[in-house]
Amino acid sequence: MSLNNILQYFVPKDRKFFPLFEQGSANLIKIAQVLVELLNSTDDNRKQALTKEIEDLEHKGDEITHQIFLELGKNFITPFDREDIHALASAIDDIADYIHGSSTRLQLYKINDITPAMKELGSLILQGCQDIDKAIIELKNLRNLRLIAESCVRINSMENQADTVFERAVADLFEYEQDAKVIIKYKEVLSALETATDKCEDVANVMESILVKHA
């Protein structure tokens, strides 16, 4: 019997937290998919509908996070450290918050010319959310620590790539754009998108901490 299989006898059987985390990570994929569609849409009515959908999904994520916190208060036995459960739920919620913030800024600032950098950041966010979902699914039984670790590595790599995209985009803004208002608007959106990738890395960091404790 492998070490990972032996570990299963020490992992409490959980019927509350992991289903909620899986709902949260599935919701992340959906909100990231809608963001990508928003960033690639040219129809104003469709953009408004997608922005509203992102808002609704962010509220759904808030409800899932709130339910996780309620379960923390009601349950003495948890599948892993309470601090890690709280940190993981908060980090997942933060990703949705910044995706929502990005879409809101696009609408409020009336930004119609979506740059390639914005689209690339949106795709990277989706990639990060997909890897989070893969890791969350594996986290519930800890049978394949390698798959979780690989997802975390991909998320870290994605975040590094997003940093490069963000820095180049901001540099181009300062070099080629003369209107200070436009610079501020675009930098705000780019910053929110890039921060969403940072929050993906926060999720990976929490999961890596959990892996260390169960290794």
C-alpha cells in the first residue's frame, strides 16, 4: 500500500467542505469563461448581458464562501487545518472579486477598444481557474499529490506570464498614449486583471501548504 493510500485513513470523511469548494472552483471557471467572452465581444448589448452575468456569478461565489465560513463555525472536525480552509475559501473568493472588478471597470470607463493584452490576461485567468478546479477535485482525497502539485506549478507559471504581459502593456501605454485619462483607465483595468492572476497564485500557495502538511 502506497503512502498516499495510507493517508486516506487519516483524512476525515467530509460531506460539507469539499462539495462547497468544488462548487466554488466550478463557479470560478464559469465566471472566467464569461470574462473571456466579454473581452472578445464587440456587441454592446451582449457586453452588458455578460457584465451582469459576471456580477451574478460573483454574488454566487460570495454565497458559497459565506457557507464555508458558516460550516467552519459549526464543525469541530475539518478535513484539514481550519486556517487553510479559511485562506483557501478567501483566495478563491478574491479571484471572483477581481474578475468582477475588471468587468465593472470596463463598463464604467466605457472602454470599447479591448487590447490584446487584456484578452491575453483574460485567457490566463481562465487557465488559472481551470487548474484550480483540477487541484480542488484532487484535494478531497489526497490520493494523487503529484497532480495537485503540477496544477500549482502551472498556476505559478501562469502568474509569471501575466506579470510580463501586464508590464509590457503598461509600458506601451506610457510610450504610445498621450491622453492621461486613457492611460489611467486602461491601467486600472489591466491592474485588476493582473491582480486576479495574483489571487490564483494565492490559491496555489494555500494548496501547497496543505500538501506539505499531508506529505
